[in-house]
Amino acid sequence: MAVLELQNISKHFGAIHALSDVSVCLERGQVVGLMGDNGAGKSTLVKIIAGNFRPTRGTMRMEGAELVMHRPIEARQHGIEIVHQDLALCDNLTAAANVFLGREMQKRVGPFKVLDYSGMYRRASQIFAELKSDTRAREPIKQMSGGQRQAVAIARTRLSDAKILLLDEPTAAISLRQVAEVLNLIRLLRDQGIAIVLISHRMQDVFSVADRVVVLRRGRKVADKSISASSFEEVTGLITGAIEHVL
Amino acid sequence: MASVVEDQVKRKQADWVGWLTASQAFWVFIAVCAASAFLSFATDSFATSNNLFNVTRNFTFVAVIALGMTIVIITGGIDLSVGSVLCLCSMVLAVVMHAGYGIEVGIAASLGCALIIGAFNGVLIAYLGIPSFVVTLGMLSIARSLAMVVSNNTVVFQFGPDHDKLLLLGGGAWLFGIANPVAYMLILALITGFVLRWTRFGRYVFAIGGNEQAAILTGVPVRRIKVAVYMISALSAGIAGIIQTGWLGAVTTNLGAGMELQVIAATVIGGANLAGGFGTAFGALIGSALIEVIRNSLGLLGINAFWQGAFIGTFIIVAVTFDRIRALRQAD
């Protein structure tokens, strides 16, 4: 059974039709590359899955049950995590503080509930080890490389039992070595059974880790096929409109 | 095995030394100690119990407000209204007590007034997105004007049946002979330090100053925290106003005029970053202490008091310059 099923999703902002009748299925342990030009509707679709927007029309089903969300926190409660393009990190805080931001561990000391620093450092270090990242929990974000920052943002999603992970341009603006680190992280999470949506402009990254590619153009789905049955040229043609659609 | 343990101990010590020497408050503390040592040798009157009593008591009012201002500045905001809020809260206390009400009613009215002003500032800043500079600049004018309205621009120096209690509150020394204002300041500094270091609220304050958008995306209740922060700032001004009224024994409508600049100077000298994300309660105290030591030393060394602003201004620029150099080095 698909972990998430989007059926005929449309989203209108006044007269603008950002998405029209888009249907996509996400399977466990599968990476779906979501591609399209600027304004194609990728961000709108991801924001609908992440609970930021409600669709104008269409339904979402999670493991067979209808899913209606009003706020991003509800998506998180359903096991949908998102890593934003700018990573949403605070440079002045440590890696562990960023991982737990908004979900801090606390312990009781007398009448007070205080932050459980040692617990958070321990758990964050554990997650970084699981992600095979050299990121140190006590190190401030401002001293970290792009790859380590990505690891911190992805580590956040490991606090809960995430079923779906939405990655928005995770390899933009980082070095080639760090790109390899991030792609390895994606493979690792896929192998753990998480359904991953990878939004990227970098064709080589999508072809390196994705199992399927979905292409949007002007708010419509124009391709949804296995990555092994597609090619750079075909996807480029679909994005630009040189190829009408291959569904 | 022994060498592994030794390595770990050495690394921990290096971490600790690195953390200490990277702290601006530490260097300001050294500056305060050095200035005090110099003045002890250069003058006969600095190291006397009377002078030290005056120095410690004088900087408490600025320090108490600087604690609240530190929290505001950590979030990346500013509160220019604190001097006027101090005046209004002092005047509310004075007028209520002068009208025959007890000290409890006076303090409740004064602190209630501070909280309302803080909430007003906070709501405009957090929910309407008006820059804190603009809102609190407006409040600076409004609060002082209201202080004139409630007192009819007169000096209030009689505080009704609890007159003596109020003077004792600000002028007494209940805790091991420590002047009450100093004791209040130390208690408030401990509470502020605890809140900033050990609570979720403190963590969110730093997160908002570090990256407000990130804080929103991760589910931090940014607006509520910001409102609370401005309420705390106004409350600290209200508390300082009550203590100062008890100490002075009179309230005039120019009380606290220009104090916001001293408070911001103390906070910045103590290591708070006006861009947000950094600051400590200890820094607020030590920054306030440095300003008072400068002020005191000018008098003792026979230097014209008009130089005070130049010295404090220089310290602000030096402190921010060091902070900038440190940030650039870390970026390298």
C-alpha cells in the first residue's frame, strides 16, 4: 500500500492555478525526484504535503486513510517531515540545540522543568552517528560546512518516526564533496524504509538517488516514470515543454 | 588508557579556557577589575567602604533594566522606552501611595502598568510587524507624557501611610548588610541567567535572535515569546523604578530621562549583540558596573564630568569592534 496518495490535487490562488489535477503516489523506501522549472508548482505541492497549504480540490490519503491538515504541526504528527531549502537553522546555537529546536528535551529538577542538555547532546550524537555524519553535537552551526548543516537539518527529522521526508533543494549551494555526503544520507534514509520526495534542479543528483521522477510544468504533471526508463534529455524536454508529456 | 583520560581532561580545560577568553563579558570584567585596582592606588577615596557602597548601589538601577534589555536585544529587538517606563511606574507608585493606599497596592499598580506597556509594545511589534525601534520610540514619549499627566508635573515625596516602608525597601540592607537594591539586582540576575540558560523560553529567545524564520518553521511560538520579552523589559524598568523611588524618596517627571542609552550601552558593552542571538545576564551586570566605575573614576580623578559620554561612547565602539574582529576571525 502507498504510504501517501495524492489524488487530483489542485491549488488556486485567486485566478492563478498553481496546481491542476496532480496525482502522485509515495511508496515506502522509495525516492521520488520532483522536477520542474521555477513556477511549475513543486513548492506548492510540497507545501500541501507539509501542511502549509490546503488543496483547493482533491484528496490526500495516508496509508489508506484520508488526511486533512490545517497546520504544519499536524503533518509532523502524521510522520511527514520537511527539510527546507534554507535549512531553517540558527547559526548562534549548537547542532544539538538546532536538532531539538521546538522539541527540547526537559528534565525535572526540584520544582523546575529545565533543559536536559546531556540528554539532547547524547541523542543528537547518536543520530549523527546513525547518519554516518562527522557533525559534533556541541559545535555551533556557524562553524559548520554545508554538508554538516544538511546533516543537522536532516537529523531533526529523525527525532520522530518519520514516514515521509520532503527535501527541498538539499544539494543547492554546497560543494561537490558535500553533495556526495548528502546523497549518501538520502540513500541511508531510503534504506530505512522512508518515502522521500527530493526537489532538485540538479539532474545528476536526481538520477543518482531517485527511483522515480515526477515532472511538473505550469501546475500539471507531465511525467511520472521510473528513473531507469528515463534520461537527462527526456526530463529536460519535459521541463522545457519540448516533450509534451510521458505519463 | 591514562593518556586518553589526560587528553580528554586537557581538551575540556582548553574548551573551558577558550569559552572564557571568547566571552566579551570576561574581558569587560577584567577591565572593571583593572580600573578598580588602578583607582585604588591612584586615589585615596575609591577603595573606601562609603564609595564602594555608592558605586555598587548606583549601578543597580541601570543593571536591573539592562537584564530585561539583554533579553530584548538577544531577540534582535530594542526597547527605547525603558527610561520613560521607569518614570511612569515610579510616578504611578508614588501617586497611588500618596493617595493613601498601602505599599502593596502601589507596587501592584506600578508593575501592572509596566506589564500593560510591555504587552502593548510587544503586540505591535510581534503581531503587526512594526519595528521595535519605532514602537518603543513612540512609547518613550507616551510614557513620560503620562507620568506628567498623572502627577500634574509635580514632585511627589510623600507616600502616605507606608512612606517608611517604601524608603526601607529602596534604602535598607536586609540581606547580610548588602544594600537592598544590590540584593534585588543579584537575585534578578540569577533568575535571568537561569531562564536564559535552562528554560525553553530562554532557548527560544536565542533562536529568534539567531534566525527568526527558522524559529517559526520549527514551531517556536515566536509572536508570544516576543510579547513576553517586551513585557519582561518593561517589568524590569518598573522594578527599577520602584527601587529607585524607595532609594531617592521622591519622584520627579524627569526621572530616568536618557537612561535608555545608558542601559543599551551597558548591555552592548557586556557582550549583547545588537543584531541578535547573543547576550548574558552576567554581561548586563558587568557592563553596567563598568559604566559606573568610569563615571565614579572621572569624579575621583578630578576630570570634568562632561567627558563621561565620550568615555562610555568609546567603550561601546571598542566593545563592538572587538566583537566584530572576533566574528571575522571565526569566519576565516
